Amino acid sequence: MRETVERTIKQKPFNVMLDSCIADEIVLLNEQGVRTVNSCCGHGENNPVAIIENNHNSLNNAVGLGYKHKILDILFSEIKLKSECHCLERVKK
Ligand SMILES: [Zn+2]
Ligand SMILES: [Zn+2]
């Protein structure tokens, strides 16, 4: 089961569909200058991660906030999110 919520993120601003487990964190990240381009809570199968831009100080801001990151290419990096995924708990109910 995939539950999403529509939230407004600051960077453009525009509305995006986010996995509800991580929506608050993604909104907060963008408010703090980390530009997310994609994100997924992992739905109980993978770790919650976000793909962010390296440019515009976005990666520096993420590092400054204490996020572990993996550089993917010249434009994008993946960061490990701090939110926990609750998808499996929801399925059990
Ligand atoms: Zn997802
Ligand atoms: Zn989840």
C-alpha cells in the first residue's frame, strides 16, 4: 500500500506528491536549502532516501545538517533520510 500526500515545497514553489512517511522531512529540507528532486520512504523494503541537487549549495546544506550522502554524478547526490518508514505497520493494521 502506498500512501502519498500533496505538499508544497519551497524551492520553486510547487506542489509535489511525497510519501507520507517522509513528507515533513522533505518539506523541511527544501526550506533549509536542500533541493530535493526525488524521494522515497522505501515502503519497508529500502531505506528512506532522497535525491538532491549538488548545485546551489544544496549538497553543502545537506552535509551541514548532518546527512550522510553518496554522490551519484555531477548533478545529483543521494542522502539517507532521518524519518522512519511506517508503511509496514500500516499494512499490518
Ligand atoms: Zn516511495
Ligand atoms: Zn513508508
